[in-house]
Amino acid sequence: MYIVLKNVVILFVLIFLGYFLGKKEIVHNHCAPDLSNFLVKVTLPATVFCSMIRPFQKSLLSDSVELFVIVIIFHLLCMLIGFAVIKVCKIPSVQTGVWIFVCMFSNNGFMGFPLAESIYGNNGLFLMAIANVVSNFLIFSLGVKLLTGGQMVDKLSGRQLFYNNINIAVVFGLVFYFTQWQLPEIILTILKDIGGLTASLSMIVVGLSLSKSKVKEMFQNKKIYLLTSVRLLLVPFITIFITRLIPFGNNSMIQGLLILMSALPAASTVSIITEQYHKDTEAAAQAIFMTTLFSLITIPLVMYFV
């Protein structure tokens, strides 16, 4: 419980910092797309790559392969949940991409890593990093297409949906992990320092996005509570139901990690991508803020059933 509380408090301090900077025009909120571009093209790839630079463990290889496949299926099932929700709730077309994205992707990195380590130890942290690799690959391919409505502009050609800095970092990270090649210490330190900017800067971007809108109206928006309930309650309890039907055998850790992933708040990348491509940044920022706020209550509730 302490780790959940600590991470939520850190997230909110950074979001409020971004909000304050935007409202006071210390940093103009129209700079948010540039900061998002910096995150996507520089800091996030460094974060992904560094998360995979670790000693090879043969005992975890089969678990990693199994989890890799299961997480892909998990995200696709969450996408189906998202499509069903927007149909039932009659969500406006301009917001459907954000809703489906929020249903599919959670904050695996900033909140998932420390929670996985505290619950399942170093092996749990490693497997969560593998799950995060899958999530990042899907976010910056399928996720981008969802948020942009499938528009095939220059930035979003079919080739570039898969050939981008994040997915290149995934490939290089896997190569370095399996070959155990060693980077010079100074280069690895530089990459870790750059990657260390990701969590804090992404939350500041969320705050900058929120500074464009009225927070009071956000709390009066009934549909944002619905989206929050879907992300934090519906998706996790469907995950619990399905995982109990699957014979995991000795891999109860994989089952637990899937449930933990499903219980986390919305991924901050939804705000980063909508800023970068000038889409519904307000809905994205509101989803991150509200799901992060209520996750303090819902994560312990969901994990109680694991």
C-alpha cells in the first residue's frame, strides 16, 4: 500500500507542477507538443533500451516468451473491451481513440515496475519489463493509429508506424539482452540519465495539457468517471475472471503480473501522443489525472483478489 501511495503522490506532484507552469505561463502550454516529441524520439527509447540491459537468466527465458505472447493477447482483448464500451456508451467519434487506448494500455513503467518488484521481487521486475516492451511496441504502432483515427499523413505511413525510435530501441534492447554485449560505462550512464527524464517529464506534459482546460469542468464530466471505472475496475475484474479459467500451472507470477498491469492507471503516453499529433489532448490528460487519482483506492482492491 505504501508503494502505491508513494508513486501516486509523486505522479500528482509532477502533474500539478506542469499545471502550475502552464497556468502561470512559465512554460507556455503550446510547448507541450515539442516536449512530447522529445519524449517519444529521445527519452522513451533510452528508457526502453536501458530496462533491457540486465544479466541474462536462463530460468526466466521460457517465462519471458510465454508472457510476451500472453501480453499481446491481453492487449487485443482489452482493445475489444474498448470497442464494446464506446458502442454501448455512444462515445463521440473524436474521443473513441482515447477511450480504446486507455482501455488497452496502463502505466506499466513508472508505477508497474516498483509495484512488481515489491510484490514479486527481481524476477517480477524483469518480467514486467518484458511486458512493458510489448506494450511500448503496440502503443507506438497500433496505439498511434487508434489515437490518430488511422490518418495516413506523412508522419504516420504504414512503415513508420512500426519503424520508429521506440520499436528500434526494443529490437536493440533484445539483441543486447540475449547476446549480453556490454556498452562502455559512460555511454550506459548517459542513456540512463536521459531515460531518467521520461517519468517526470511525461507527467509535466500531462499537467501542461490540463492547464489548457478548466479542472472544475473535468470533475463535472460524468463520462470521465465512466472511463475511469472501465480502466480501473471493469478491465481488471474481467482479467481476473479470464486468468482464473487459464491453467497457469507454476506460473502464478505471470497471472499476478497480468492482473497488476490491468489495475494500473492510464498510460501517460496517451497524452504524449495526442499532443504530438494535435488530437484530443484534453480528454487524454483528464483520463490520466482521474485514473491516477482513483488508482490509490482500486489497486489494493483489485490485488486483494489475486
